[in-house]
Amino acid sequence: MHRSGRRSGDHTTGKGIGMGKVSKSTAGEAVEGPGFEGHYGETEGYTIGFERYTEHSDMTPLFVGLPDDRCQAPHWGVVLKGKLVYHTAGGDIEITDGEAYYVGPGHTPEIYPDTEIVEFSPTAELNQTMEVVTKNMESMS
């Protein structure tokens, strides 16, 4: 969730169908913070993030200023290990080891120690949300 700036990825095309891939080791952007490490790449209009959390992180305060003070980007992903909870107006969604998920706009994430995820988000929506998140992070420092 700590993302900003340009992403890169491997863009290939086959038989008129756009295709691309991103790996943790070749992702164009690496971000580190207390209890967090993320690697991000962009391909075909989607940002793919490889994230690892070593500390508990309730990210609710980072979304203040967005509609309903919630993330406005949809996400698809897999929890490789650990636990991720998305808080939504309709209730909490808990995702654990080996589970795939989708969460629409209007959520805040809470991530637990020893969690690793791979997440896919539409880059345009993600960047709009991250502008506010980045400002909030800067004001908290």
C-alpha cells in the first residue's frame, strides 16, 4: 500500500492480445518502511505489488480525505502467508494463507505481522488514491 511514482514491467504482445509480466526481482520500484517492504511493477494498465509486512499495520488513517475516508481502488490478490483484513461498509473481509481475493473501492486494509501478498490494482485508480495516501504519510512523519 505504500506506493508512489512510476511503475515498470515487461510488456509483450502476442497475437493481438496485450500481455505482460512482473516479478519481485525485476519490479521497477522498491519501497521500504518500518515493518514493510514492497516491490511494484506496471503492465497493461495494472500495478502488480509484492508486499511483505513484519509489523501490524492498520492503514485506516492513510485514507483520510478520500470519499468516505476509504481506498478508492479495486484490488485482486493472493495472501501467500499471514492475514489481511479489508474493512468495508458492509463488514470485514478476512483473507489468510493461500486465499485469493477481490475487494472493490471503499475499504481500508489492516495487515498482520508475517504477511506476504501479491496484489493487482488498476494503475489509474491506484495512483489517484496514492496521491492522498502519500500526503497523509508525509504529514504523519
